Amino acid sequence: MERLKQQIREHGKILSDKVLKLDALLNHQVEPSLIMEMGQEFARRFQGDNITKVITVESSGIPVAFATACHLGVPMVFAKRKKTLTTDEDCYMERVPSFTKGIVTDIMVSKSFLSPQDRLLFIDDIIANGDAARGLIRIIERAESQLAGMGIVVEKSFQKGAQTIREQGIRLESLVNITGLTDGIIHFDS
Amino acid sequence: MERLKQQIREHGKILSDKVLKLDALLNHQVEPSLIMEMGQEFARRFQGDNITKVITVESSGIPVAFATACHLGVPMVFAKRKKTLTTDEDCYMERVPSFTKGIVTDIMVSKSFLSPQDRLLFIDDIIANGDAARGLIRIIERAESQLAGMGIVVEKSFQKGAQTIREQGIRLESLVNITGLTDGIIHFDS
């Protein structure tokens, strides 16, 4: 994914030594051909893995999750973020803190869309501390669905999210790995 | 879009005489091939209209807006919903009530992604009262971008949203038109 790295170098804005703003290509505006290329790459990595559905958390993960689902030919489910904890019997709900927003939200998935027969590929745009990801993983466990693995566009390996998920024994694939944001430079692992 | 109507008949859940839940095909789970078909149809209707960008409001509009942008070969921008009114100099922000959620939210678009040179196609999943749509239209006006028109997957013509937008002189195309939800039946215009 050299094109992706080049786009990150060109359009990424370093806001602090922890926060990289990728609004121009991932979180606010997207280039469909680049997103479809990402989806194709995730589909290639999980080909033969009998994925029945792609799942993500709204909103920034939706384009790339959709593109991956397109290439795999399976439905895509997006978990919703709720402002208030409602006790809906028909939903799995988990409360998660948000690293970038500094607030607590609830994420939910309707019970209709997850079953023990499902083998899921969880796609997201960025992983920092992984709080939302761990929330969705708990939902997947409660639904007794299988999690084939996770596909992340940008892993920030200087934060603990990806590591804690791999330590749970979950396969996590990322398209690019950022090892640091020091001295105003985006450092990639290779 | 007969396939879409059939899916709405099969999976739509009437919650009241005003609210139709389309979680199984539009707002929570999506079938990529059906969404790509919708995008292709919007692209066909606005072909030759010199669209430079597709725009939508997070989250449910993102898959179909992305699919439309794919077919038109242009970028897609999604307006964000914010919990608090921050005064960000770099953003256009409008406060809008939400019909389905019963709350007020702020929608925002970064000034970087809208210019007077842009000719926009605004895509959304459903139009009811049109509050969020009118908010985004105000943002587009403030940015002095041109609005070529709107593409809506499901128009509920028994609510006032689509009508008020057409009365502003804006071209609004919908894929299906629901005229009522009485007696537990979804009534289409044809």
C-alpha cells in the first residue's frame, strides 16, 4: 500500500505526538479508488477464511468496511454509537471511552445481525488505544459469533491498542504501521 | 429499483405511522451489491452534471454516498455530527434537530473540503422532515459551492422534507417514494 503511505505523508496532519489527523483521506473525505484498493487488500488477506459478514463501528470505518464487504461479496454491519445507555432487549450494548473525543459512548449492535453461524471480519480505520475495538469484540463474544480477525488501515504501534488485541489471540492485519509522530515527522515501520 | 422496493417490503419494520425501520438494508446492515446498484442509478441520473464531489451526513448515508462517488469517480465527503457546539474557525457548523432521535445536534464540514469550484451531489438514505438536509444545504451555501442536486434512497412524501427542499428550487431525486405507512402496510407511489 505505497499509495496509502504517500497519501498519509502528503495529507496527514500531526496535531500532537499522539494524534494524527487523516481527515483528507480517511475520516472526513475519502477517495473511492484508494478505499476500494484497501478493501481489495483486506479481502485478499482474509480470502479463504469463510467470512460471512464484515463489521465496523460508525462512522469513519464505514467506507473501508463497505469496500471490503464489496470485494468479499458479503453484507456489512456497522455498530452504532449511542448517546445514552438505553436498555434495549434486542441489542448488544457496550460502554466504551473514546480516546480522540475524550468522552464515553455506548456502542450497540442489533441481535438480529449477529449469530453463532457468523464468521466476522472486523474492519476499522485507525487503532490507537483500541477501546472501541475491545467493546465491539465483547459484543461479538456475547453474540457467540466467530471473529476471524481484524483489518486496520492505520495502526499506531506506539499506542497499546493493536498489541492488547493481538495478546487476546486475535489476528490483526494493518495496511500501514506508524511507529511514532516525533519531531513533526510521521515514522513508518518500513 | 424493483429490487430495493422488494427488500423494503421484506425487511422494513413499521414502528409507527411515521417511522419505518430499515436497519436490515440501509441503517445498520447493508448488502454491498444493492448499495452499488443504488450508487450506479444516482450516478446515471446526475451523469453529465459535472459533479466534483459527493457529500452526505454521517452515518447511514455513507455507504450509498460512497457507492455513488465510486461510480462518478469523484471524492466523497461526510459531514460530521458533533455533540457540542465548538467554535472551530476551520469548520462550517449548523445546528439541526433530529426527527428520529429527538435531540439537537451540530453538523460540521471542514472548510478544506468545500470550495466555490465544487459542484456537489448530496446523497442521503432517507428524508423525513429534512432538518439535517437543510442544515447541510446551509453549509454548502456558506461555502459558496454549487449544489447540483440531492439523491435520496427513500423519500417519505407524507412528511414535509423533500417538498420543502424542492420548493427551494433544488433538484431532488429519490429511488423509492413511500406515500404512507397506514394499517401496517408500506404504501409506494407506484
